[in-house]
Amino acid sequence: MSEVIQSQVSSLLADFSDPYLLENLADAGVVKQVSVEGASVRVTIELGYPVAGYKETLAAALREKIEALDGVDSATVEVTSLIQPRAAQKGVKRLKNIKNIIAVASGKGGVGKSTVSVNLALALAQDGATVGILDADIYGPSQPRMLNINEPPPSLDGKSCEPLVGYGVQSMSIGYLIEEDTPMIWRGPMVTQALMQLLTETNWRDLDYLIIDLPPGTGDIQLTLAQKIPVAGSVIVTTPQDIALLDARKALKMFEKVDVPVLGIVENMSSYVCEACGHTAHIFGQGGGEKMAHEYGVNFLGALPLDLRIREDADAGKPTVAADPDGDLARRYKEVARRTAAMLSMRPKDYSGVLPNVVVEGASS
């Protein structure tokens, strides 16, 4: 009887599709244990993305299905998470204390990329990951205002800096080192050098994810990112508007050319719901991000609305996921964050940190 139940449970797991992995649990390789003792079943699922806000939902859904099987009286389902480093570009060495770097790009300014970046970072942190955010927009840093941090980072050795923490997320920005209204009148080489210093001379503390909030365009900083920084995946932020999509396509093509996988596309400002009458209007067009994702064969990570609260929260220095973590807007960001992390978890693992160095010595004559 136990063998029959075990077979039934295995078939059930092979038919159960995780909404974030977009694949059944068996094929995704996340089923770690299925054991049967009499009429009791125990299942252990180990997902490769943070699941603090999702694991009980998944466990309850599986438990209900398993206990509905013939011969099963009770089921125990344990859902855990193990975030591992994923492979980046060939020839680029992984950085100390950072498992995965995710670049958030837009190709065009004004689409809300920085707001999306900080809320994704906060959402991943609330789901149990250790997260950092690097503000790579040297000319127009915005993360200090959004995280409500206006102090210089401390240095314990005079050579490196400690990250500043806002709402549980480690952060670094050129904005912490200059006055808010000071313009950065620098040429490209100085900008890229500043980016590398901010990244490598910050004492990041055991990050599962570092979100890099890129400036618009496909210029010096993006090229430096591709050549010197181990990026495990990228996210493209766009609005549904045709003009924004033109530049989003350029950003996507850029990542393809430099062998950085595109985890998916986020459509920001997808719709506006009138506060007075409840009417939904698609001010910037409709479905452009999803259409682009289908066109290029990448994942559509989700649509985010044009909502006054998002702007007010960011300007007030408390992004929406921190300001109202249980609200509908935060839920949307968390859905996008889980899909992003889940897509990354399906990428090949990075074994550079575990493989031993092989030394070949010539045979003595």
C-alpha cells in the first residue's frame, strides 16, 4: 500500500505547477523528499528563491491535494528555500559576499525603473532573502531619497565603506557621498571608475541578491557592467508606450549581445484607476510589455499600475512595499519579485566558488 501511495504522491507532484517557476515541481527538481509511513505522508520541497510569504500557501495547497488521495490520512508538507549562486558571464569572477547580481534596466528614462528596483529589493527582503541595492545612476542617484538615508557611509578601515541599511536592505549610492543638489560633471571613465569603487569597496554582508539600479541607456556604465561585473540576470522595465518599448528593446538586445540572461520584462504604469469613479484607463497604451516579452521569447514578470500612492511613498522616503507591506500594491511588487527570483533559480548554478584549483605539474624526467 505504501508503494501505491508513494507513486500517487509522485504523480501529483509531477502534475503540480509552481506559479513562479512556471514548471511542475518534479521537473523543476525541487522535490527533496517523499516518504510514506502507513497512511501518513511527508513531503519536503526546497525552492531556489525566497519564500517566507509564500511557503504556507504552497504547503497548504499540496497538503490538501495529498490528503485527498485514497489511503492517505494525513500529510506533512515542509517548504524551504536555498538560494544559490547562479552563473554569470564567462570570464567574470564572482564577487565576495554576493551570490547573485540582478541588473534592472530600462533603456529609457522616466519609466519608473528606480522605483521598481527599490520595491523589488524590499519585496525580496520581506520574503526572507538578504538583499542589497547599488544605485548605479551616478549622474542622477535617487535611492538615497527613496530609502530616506541622508548620511555618508561609515568606514572602519579608511579604505572601504559599510553599506547603509534602509528597511532591511543594504545600499550604496554616490548620493550618500555628495549633497543632493550637487551635479556630477564627470566624463565616462570617471563615472565607470566610481561605479566599480561603489561596488567593490563596499563591505556587502552575505547578500543573496544585489539589485543594481542602472541609469537609462546603453552607454559606458552598461558596458562596464557587462565586462567587469558578474551579472546573473537582468530585468527590463518599460511602460506600454511604443516610444518606451523602442528603447526597452535596445536594452534587451544589449544584454543578449553581452551574454547576460534577461529574466523578464516588467510593465510599469500599465493602467490607471480613477479614484473618483473607479474607471480604468490605459494612459500609456495597453499590453506593450507583455507583447514584447512574447516577441523576444522572455518571461513577462508582471504589470504594475500608475498609482498616486507609489509616487507619494517614494518621495516620502518609504517605498510602497515598506509603507504598506500587506496592501494590494505591495502584493503586486512581491509577485514580480518572486517571479524574478524564481526565473533566476532555474539558471545554471555557479560552481566557481566550490571547484578546487587544478594544478598540472610536468612529469620529471
